[in-house]
Amino acid sequence: MKQIAICLCLILLLGLLAACGGQTAVSTAPVTTEPPVETAHATAPGPGPNEWSSLSGKGKVGTVLPDFQVKTADGQGFTLSKALEDYKLVLINLWASWCPPCMTEFPFLEQAYQQYKDRVGVIALSVEPNDNLAVIRGVAADKGLSFPMGQDEDYALALTFNVTAIPTSLLVDQSRTVVWMETGAKTGVEEFRTLFDTYLGDSAAAPGSAAYRITVLDQNGSPVPGCVVNFCTEESCVPVIADEQGVVEFSGEPYAYHLQILSLPEGYDYSGTDELFVRAEGDEMTLTVTKLG
């Protein structure tokens, strides 16, 4: 099974304690009583506090994010809604300057960004309060990173998604819906390419792969968009969200994937008890869920 490097951390009010490699440590960034020259605070108009607080601890695949705006180390700024006007997807990477797995992952993310930056945006947000813009610029320069980098102001994303380990990444579509989430450092650029291809719909024609199509309908035969289906092997799962026609399309290595209904839109229920599998050579099936009320 692929070994995933994980740097554990625990969010406590305005501080962030971390456990990396099994040792507990407070951030090693220097603490000063003087205000920094620059900070990575959100700039108006950002998400109102009520928007984020209503989501605190409830974030998951399928969550629609509030729009947000942050200062970035390159001085350009980043607004989620504006980024999604230019890109089909945006990857949000949560990291910290003291996290070795985060640093290891960054070059792979940069390589993938260079290949996909016409269609996929990237924003890397530090969860460490001492990572001001000067610190972040230093990380970007040291690692040769060109994508925007800033800070997760007030831990809005970390608290929303109960982030207890970094790096954690979220993939957001043009409706600001989180369609994928994973904790742990990717160990090669190909993993990012596979991720982006899957959600851009570019992997269907990949040689040596098989195509799987699940149509999600309610009991009246109407499509159910937004349903998230997990395609699982014994080692890992890939969540895929249904489009506006209720269609879930996945292309990957031929395998008898075990299907899991990860989440449904509000007002729907799935009570099926049978284990769901697709045929390894490729498969199509219809899944019926119940519309309540």
C-alpha cells in the first residue's frame, strides 16, 4: 500500500500544535511581540464570520464554500469566485512552514500546476499564524513555487473541515463545491495529474484504463446531481460527484471497484443494503435513491 506521509496537528484557539514523525512540538517559527510588517489576513470583502461559523466542523465533500479573498505573497491577492471564472477547478492546499511532508509535496504540486494552470487554479494557505507573507515568500522562493500562497485566516478552512493533519487538500469546482478532499502528502506529480484528469473528465480515453458510469436517479426517475460516489479498491478510494444529469463517470485501472454512497444532497436518502460493485472491464449501472417528502 502506498505510504502516505502525514504531519499531525491540533488546532487550539489561536495557536496550532503539531505532531510530526511521532514527536509533539510547537511551531518553531520565532514569536515576536512586535506586529509584523505584513500579514496574510483576509481583505474585504471576505466571507462574513457567520458564513464560516455556520460551517464549523461540518465541512465534507459536497460542502459549498463561502466566497473568500486573501492577500497573497506575490501581492496579487486571491478571490475564490474570481479564480473559478478562469479555472474549471481550484485546489486549496493547507500547509505550514514547519511541516516536512508539506515541503516534500510542493515541488510535485508545482509541476502539475505548470501543466494544468490553464484549467486548474491552486492556492496554498498556511495554517500557522507565524507564517506571515515574508515567511511564505521565502518558502515559495526556496521551493520554486509560482502558484498563489497566503494564510488560512482565522483557520476558517481548517476549522470547517476539522483538519487535524497536514498537508490537507481540497478540490473545488465552479459552483464552489468541494468535490474531493485528502489528507497526506502526494509522493509524485503523477498523482496530481490523475486527480486533475479525473475531475476534468480527461481520463476516459487513457490507455490501459476502464470506464465506469453510474446514473443516480430518484424513485420518480429524475436525476440527482451532487451525489458523491466512492470508487474503492482495498487500498484507497476516489470520490466522484454526479453532474447535473445525475451521472457519475470514473475512469481508472480496470478493477472490480466497491461503490460507496459518500454523500447525498439534502432531502435525499439511500437505504440500500446490498454491496455494490462494478465489473473490472468497465460497467454502467443505475442507482436509485429516495427523494424525501
